[in-house]
Amino acid sequence: MSVTKTNSSEIDNSNPHLLKDAVQDFLFQRQQIAKGFDRPNWLQTGFRDFDQAFGGLRLGSLTTLASRPSMGRSALALNIAANAAVSKNIGVLYLSLEMSVQHLVARLLSQLAEVDVQDLYEPQVDLSQDRGMSVAIQRIASAPLLLFHSPFVDVVSICDGVRKIKKTTPFTLLVVDDLGYVDLTAKDGQEITSYEVVMQALKNLACELKIAILLLSPLNRELEDRENKRPIFSDLPGMAIARHSDMLLFLYRDEVYDPEGKNRNKAELTVARNDFGPTGVIHLGVELKYHRFLNL
């Protein structure tokens, strides 16, 4: 089937459009995929199995990555940001509500230079580490990665700030690290209502700006009391998180609970909800001393 490209690809989701135009745009995108071009409207994470099975992160959508502490969700998010900005030259805004910009830079250099982040704070590094640092600094010198630190802020301020940055600096991926540090103060004292507001605001922002948003979220500590500690929906601090996420990811490392077990240096990334296709589990390698995850 031959498909002629029309302006339907520039769809404004706030306006109606004819079904025939939407179908034509869909067929054109399939044609591009068949020719081996990058999937339109998708951002590749750099993690092969995830991108092949689930497509990556969809533009105009909200993806939530949730885990308990020490699983490495911030490290994984920064990996994805670096894979996009450094390896693919795709604009990324990493909004940290907890870590300072200097802390983020240290983690980023640790990933790319393969230098233990603790060594970066030493007065001197050895020759191999120094070489690795030089190469890493050259790689990130022109990478379109914006790092921004804004502690304990409400979602309205987040969205307003992101819109302001987008007007002057283009980016395709926004990482919000993380929901546990968003100001959830609600007028009626009901925190669950605030989760609804936060999730809906971020989802609308993704659609409005046509970007992929990766939101990090903690999980309730109650899961530590059960034998199987792999996350499930009810471990989320609010069910609005699952309801409004276009894709919901759970990150789990068995090594956290069984340091000498057979799953050392491995992680499970579970796609628990996916509005765009299948769910399932992929496995990643882990080198947390470098704050990075690896394809297996």
C-alpha cells in the first residue's frame, strides 16, 4: 500500500481531525518503520530489550518508573537521559527535586568514565581514571542535556517552569526525579487528591509539549513485610499513579534483599501497564558503583 505524507502528522491533539487523515498518518508511520527508520513518536531508551519489546518511551505520554530505595531508579533514569542526549543528541531536561546539579554531574561522569563516584571526590585519580574522565567530558561537552534542581516544589510550578524552558531550549524527554519530593499539599487535606492533580497535570503537559515524560516514584514501605518483595500496583503511594500512567514500570533488584544470591548485578524492569502494547519483564545488568545499567 502506498501512502502519501500529509500534514496529519502535525496533529494538534486539542483540535479534531478527520479519521481519514489520522488513518493516513498511521499508515505512513508504519511505512517508515518497515523501511528501517526510527519509530516516529517514540524515544529509544538505549536498553535494547526494552526498546525492541515495548518501543521505548512514547512522545506525548507519561511513563512512571517506581521502586523501593536502593533499587537504582535515579541511576536508570539518568542512564536513559544520557543515552538520549549523549549517544543520540536528543534534547533532555532532567529535573531533580532531590539531588543537586553537582551530584547529578558526578553520577553522569561515573557512568561514562567508569570511575567509582566516590573516587571523583578524591584529590587525585589514577592515570586510567583520568583518561576515562577526559573522554567522558569530551562526550558530554555538547550533549543537549539540561540539569535543573528545584527542591520540594508543587506541580503547577513544575509545569510552568518546564513550559518556560521549552520556549527557549528544545528537548524531547523530561525526567522528573521524583514524585516523593513533589509538594503534595492539598486544600482538603486529602493527599490522594493531590496525586490525581499531579498525574493529570504531567500527563497534560506531555501531550501539550509533545514530549516523553519519565516520572520517578517511590513505593510504600509495607511491601518489605511480605516474602515476595517484587512490586505490585497496591504498593504505589496512590492508585492515581497507575491510573494516569500511560506506561508503568517497576524496578526490582533481588540483590538488595539477598546480596549473595544468584541474581547479583541483575535487575528486573517490569512493564506492569502499557497503553500502547504488551506488558512483561526484561532483565538488565547492573554496575551501581558506576551508577549504570547495562544490556544483557
